[in-house]
Amino acid sequence: MSDNSSKSDRSSKSDWTSKAALAGAAIGSAALAAAVLYASRRKERAEKAKATAPEPSPAAPPVTTQTPETD
């Protein structure tokens, strides 16, 4: 008789823990997927900004803050 009550206790405990484990795995998987999507999006934006940035013209003289000396 005590065997039946211990089986039902284990069954309900096992049922609860298996549901919690499945929920944890689902949340973890979603978080991992979100992190991968975020990282790839940042990488694409960085590459796009790098490709569209204008290069400085080598023919332009450098900008200086000093005034030339006159005699």
C-alpha cells in the first residue's frame, strides 16, 4: 500500500521537473537564437558602414591650426 503512494509522489515530482526542464531548454534556445541574430545584425551594419564611409582625398592639404609666420 505504501508503494502506491510513493509511486504517485515520484510521478508528480518527475512530471513537474520534466516540464520545468523543457521550459528551461525552450527559453535557453530562444535566448541563444536571439543572441546569434543580434550579433549577425551588428556585423552586417558594421560592414555596411565601413563600405560606405568616404575615404579621405590624398590631394587635399592637411588642416592645421597654426598660422604661418611672416617676416
